[in-house]
Amino acid sequence: MPWLLIGYMFLFIDRPFEVWPWLGDLRFERIYMLCTIGVWLLSSGKRWIPNPQHIAYAGLAGAVLTCWVLSPWMDRSQPIIEDWFKILVFYFLLVTTIHDEKGLKQLVVGFIFVMGLYLAHSLREYIGGRHTYRMGISRMIGVDSTLGDPNSFGASIVYSLPFIPALWRSGWEGRRGKFLILTYAALAALCILLTGSRSSLLGLLLFSMILMLGHRKRFLWLMLFAAAAPIAFVALPDSLQTRFETIINPDVGPANAKESGEGRIEGLLNGFALWARSPLSGVGPGAWRPAMGSGVESHNLYGQILGELGSLGVLTFGFMLACFAWNLHRCRVIRKQMPQEPNDLLSQIPYAVGMSVFLLLFMGNFGHNFFRFTWLWYGGFLIVARHCLEVRLAESYETSLEPESEHEMDQEFKELPEGWVFHTG
């Protein structure tokens, strides 16, 4: 089953049916998912892992459906609803079939492998001349049309980065693994720079700073970063240099670039305005444009939730974040209770998920990422990781209570002083 789920990850992320239209005509993705569900139905290894995060996702799904039904633009929102519930189905398959360390590790490594293929494919197309011209510059895009926009493409890369140090610390695949990890990190950084996405660059910089400050040789890494950053900046084309310079000096770029940055703040304010119009359920998922009479989205996670899902969305989203925090806390407590705190991939996955959620919230200030697959997929990773850690802790506790071997018992009897007698009865 893990391999089938990894195959669907590839179809969902790289989306070859959007690259080659004839695959889209065959509805290849739907056929694959139906086959996967068929295998799931026939599988005997299904089981439900109890976790409060399931309740959070169920509440979130109920809120999304309710807001959609009450929306005046219900027909406009249908594609978004269908796509989001497809992600929810994948989440359900994940948490009911993956419940051991081996399966979880396969899934996480498979996800990074799929992302690597996606980046390599997109870079190949960019070198071949496929890009978009926006904000006065040529910008790299993903090969797909769903999340291939420069900002969305760059954000997808940033959200995957926390799994790179997790793989590194776990010693995955030894030297070969380190080479592959460094290759992915370099490819990810290059693609983010070529997208010209300022929000993705900020996410990359924030992640890098947290990573360096948390290292025991933090001062060395900070000095290396300070030396390498100007070199990387100078190596970029002049258009991209100007683009990224607008982060600290908006006046150096074109007027539309400045308006784009200010639009993130407007997205939050407009979210409050839409919430005031419909406090309970908002204007409906995916109804931002018709409700605002605008040709652009909110570009702000918090404005998106307020405006599109209202108070229902705020409460259920907040509960989901609380469940993320609780599961991360429990994973940390379990690790500390183990006789020897492990450092393998299973133990690193919760840290990677926690950092990814932090980056999602941070970059939510610059993008409407509520309906991203990341919230559900990473939640599934965390639920399974916590379960596996609990199983490992229980096994280590049982091992510590096992009776001593006969040889050890005989040895202890020999060491007793002469004359000692045991009475039974």
C-alpha cells in the first residue's frame, strides 16, 4: 500500500495529466485513485489510529461543506471543494493503512523523492524556455497548472525543506543519502531563486536561519551564510536582483510589484470586511473573487479563512492547530521517556512536521494556502509518527521488565554467600 500512495503523490504533485493532455482525457488520476481504494478495501491490514486530530479534520470538513452550501457562489466553488475532499480521501487512506515505522519512512522518503522529480522536471522545462513573464521579469513555474504558479511552486518547495535536515540527522542511506540530500537542497534553493517569489525567498531565509541558530556550530554556519549569500545574489540575473531588492526597498521595482506586496495587507483587511458581511460562514470557500468583485485572490491565509469560512473556519482551523501542537508535544515527551533517545528518521519526522506547520503559518501572511494538501498530508505523517513512537516506547518498557535469562539467574545464585537457603511454599 505505501507504494500505491507514493504513486498517487507523484500524480498529485507532478500532475503529468496536465502536462500531457491525452492523459487528462483518460482521467488517469481518477482511475488510479479508484484502483488504490479497491486495494484498500481488499486489504486486511486496515486499522484506525485514535487521535484527536481526526476530530479536527472532521470538524474542518464539516465547516467547509457548511460554508459551501450557504454560499451565494456555490457553483463557483465546486472545483475547489472537489479537490480538497480528494486530499481528505488520501489522508484517510494514509492513516488507516500506514501504522508502522517501515511504511511511514517509505512514505516520507517517497514524498521527498517525488518532490525531487517535480523540481528536476520543472527546471528542465525552464531551461527549455518554459516560464512566465510577470512583474517585469521572467519567472520559473512548475510543470503543472494547478500549483505551478511561481509563488505556489516556490511555497511547495519551502514546505518540503524541513524534511531535509530530518533525513540528514537520521543518517539515511549513509554517504549516498547525504549526496542526494545535498543535491535536493541545492536544487530547491535554485528553483526558489528562479521563481522570483519574494515570499518563498523569505521562507527559505527564515528556515535557514532557524536551522543555523539551532546548530552547535551556529557561528561558523552564520559566517559561511553571510559570505555565500552576496555571491548567490550577484550570480542572479539583474531582473531577479531587482525583484528581491524590493523586499527591503519597494521603490526600486515596478509599481505593480509594490502594489502586489501591499495587496497582502489588503487581503487581511478585506477578509475582515467579508467576515463582517457574513460572520458565521463567510462568503464560501473559493468565492473570494466574485464576493470582492476582484480578479485576484486574497494572498493572505488569515484573510482567506475569515472571509471565506467565517467564524466556523476560524474555530475549526484553530482546533486543528491545537491538535498539531498537542501531537508534537506528546512526541517530544515520548522521546524523553525512552531509555536512549533515538535519532532515526521516525524521531525526526515530528520536528520536520512542526517546522513545516510554522512555515505554513508564516508564509500564510503572503499567500492563501488554506486548501493546500500540506495541512492534511503532514497531519497524517504526524499522527502515524506519534503512534509508532508510542509503540516503540511500550516495547522498550516491556523489554526492561522481561525476566532474566536462566544463565543470568544461575550466575546470581552462585554469587550468593554460603549457607543461604530459599524456602518455597
